[in-house]
Amino acid sequence: MFFNKIKNKFIKNDKSILDDWANTKTVEGFMSVIEILPNPDVVLKNAGKRLSVLRTLTNHYQVGTCIDSRKSGTLSNKWELRENNCNKAHFGFYDEIFKTLDIYKLTEDILDTPLYGYNPIEISYEKDGSYLYPVKLTSKPQEWFHFNSDGEFFFKDKNMGGKRPIDFENGLKFLLPRHKATFQNPYGQAILSRCFWNVAFINGGMEFLVKFAEHFGMPWIFGRYQRQLSEPEQKDFLYKLMQMAQNAIGIIPDDSRVEIVPTGSTGSSDIHLALVNKCEANIAKSILGQTLSTESGQSGSYALGTAHMGVREDIVNADMRLIEKTVNHFIKIINAINFNDDEVPEFAFVEDEDLGIQKAERDIKVSSLGVEFSEEYILKTYGYQKGDIKIVPKQTNLSGINFSDAEDEDNSAHKAPESKDFFSAENLEKQITPALNPIIEFFEKNKNAEEALEKLAEVYPDLNTEELEEMLTKVIFISELKGRLDIQEHRKRMDERFKDGN
């Protein structure tokens, strides 16, 4: 009520509240005459390059491999068109469109967005009776478009002075997915620009390594001749050796000696090889968020790579959200042209059934050890809606011991039996193998399961994924058990102190 009074007062007396005050036309010191905002990408600006140069990077072996890996992580997921509360007759219209269009190609084009920052996609229509059908969606070169200083989008149309405005938010002709776009940078962040210098350094390092291999990788052939051999005969001798081998040859008198003196060239090659490896790792981190899904490295392992895949999963999820947002905007455009309904279908990815079963089985095992999952985790992991589930506290028993009475010491029916001495602090320490101590200490300080699994992979690089998960389960169990026993022991001491009157 108070807000309504304030709103009415301001709107009646000061209509300037309806306008944006902070913009390029009003800020002091900004040239409002700028009609084309240059792409503020720092790497491209410092290198004196245009966005088109990023397209050439996709042909590089490391960049191309990482892009394929990132895209496949999303494209391998199944999607569905959910009817929701859409008009059933109209839903058949949408369903037919999605069966006709190449949705795989559309999603693949949308996945180019993080690579270049933005990706204009033009929609082509055909008229059929009273309906307009989208028949093709085509990704267009980014260089054909530009933003102005106010964030407005334009096509460089030569028939309109190079600036044909495009309303990508409310218009019907273009989709414009963007990656981390801001007011200062409406073009978005281009991941490939982070790879530019790494590719340049790799090419330079590889060129050196090829020359090094040509120069030092072949054996030298030395021919010996007697000193009384004339110079023409020496040249003829050298010529015959050249016919045997193209290079790395020489001749010396038979009473001479040749020594190979180390020049440190091997160390030089190691430096360039390390540079190449580092740049390849940087490219993988920029595109995938980690390195071990493309290469294991000198000390890596499959288990450590599996632990690192959690980072890449977050990127895949972000890419799926970008696709869902863009395609659902496309659905709204179809609706605006043909129906103008209040409810429209929804495009969404669905989790692979086998993967969902694996997660459920994993969570059941962890839950049996006394771990409780939050409502937020269950909603996010299994796709429930708020209100679908209710978290009911449960008592977890182990060998007849009920740890829930740590919260209720007065409930004598649930007090731990005498067998609790088996789990005393002293006996518990005997149950913990020395090999688990560093992991348990780490886990007690940091409750993040993914970081704990990564720590396990670093300490035990030779273990496979199943063994790591089993060890992590033991760590969770022992840490949980130790913590509950510590609470019970502390409360027991406090009770004894109160009984003594202290």
C-alpha cells in the first residue's frame, strides 16, 4: 500500500522517473556521436585483429578438439518439447515445426555463442494459409552486425547506410544468444580470444621443434679418407656420400677424429616442448574448464580426470541453459506471429535415464551412512518441483547404535548400548588406517565432496574411479561417526560436571 502511494506520487509529479538517467547520451565526457561501438575485446584490440581471426583458430588441432568435446557434452543430451498448459491443437503446430527443422544444427549454432561472444541467427519463414512457418534458422557472420554505444543492435545494410536496426528482444526475425554480455560489452565474452596467444605460441614452439628434429634428430655420417687423396677425389667421395644420404654427412682424414660436443640444445628443446604443453593446457582450461579430459599429463590418471570432469559438467549445464533460453525465445516468436496465446510449449533437456539411476543409487548408498541431503539438492538433481517432496528426518542406526539421541539425551529408549565402547575414540583411531588420515583431516576442514574426491585422486593416483568412490565413502562414514561420538563424549563430560556441582 505504501509503495503504491509513493509510486503514484512520483509518477504524477515527476515523470522523469520513467526514463533512464544513466546512459551514453547523458554521462559527462562520453562522445554520444559514436554510432558504432567497437568490440571491446582486449586481446583482439591489442593484437590489432578482428573477430574473423577467431574463426581461423577453430582449425587448430587443440582448439578444434576441445570445441568438439565441449559441444558433444551438450549435444549428446536428449531434449523434449513439453506441452505444459499450451492449447492442444496449437501444440501440434509447434510439434510439426520441431520435427521439420534441423534442431540439432540450431543447437550446434547456439553453442558457437561462447566461442565468439554472440551469434546472430536469422529466421526464414514461408506462408501457408493464415500461418507463417519458420523453415530455416541460419547463423550469420558476426562481422555483418554491430552494436552502438547504447547497446542497440544493427545489421550493416548497405541500402540503409550500414545501420539497419534489429530488435533482438521483441523482434520476429533474429535470435541473438550472447555469452556474458554486459552494458559495457554488449558483444559478450569470446572464449576463443583467450586462446589466441596460446595458439600463436604453440605454432612458434612447434616450428622450432620441427627444425630441431631435422637438425639433431638424424645421425651424422662421416667418411674417412687417406691424406694423399687429391681434392677432386675428396669432392667425389663427398658426392657419393650425398647420394647415400641427403644431409648430415661429412668427410675427414682417416687419421683424424670427430667428437660430438653437447651444446645444450636438448635443454632448449625441452623448454619449447614445455611451452607447447602449457599452451595446450591453457586452451583446454579456457574451453573446457579443465585439462584432463583431453590429456592425462605426466602424472595424471583416469581417476583424477574423472574428478576434474565435475568442472566441465558445470560448463555443459550452462551451455544447455543457453540453448533452452534461446529456443524458448524462438517458440515465443512463433506464438507471437501465429497465435498470441498466454501459454506456450517449453523446450528442455532431459537427463539420461541411466545417469539418473546411477545418481539415485549413489545417493542411496551415501544416505545409508547417515548423510542427509538438502531439499535444494534433491530438487536440482532429480528435477522435482517445489512442493512435490517433503523432507522427513529419519533415525540412522549402525550396529544397534542410534546416533539421533545425540540431540535427545533424555530419551532412554534410544540410548546407545554397551557395545558403544567398541566405537570409543581410542578404538576408533585403530579402525582408521594411516593412509586415510590426510584425507580425513582434509575432509573435516572442507565438506565439499568434489574437492575431497580430487584430493583422493592426487594422493592415490593409481586408484580407479570405483576405488576412489569407495574410499571417499569410508572417509565420509568415519568422519560422520567420529563427529557424532565427539558430541556424545562432550555431552557426557558436561553431564558429569553438572552432577558434581561444577
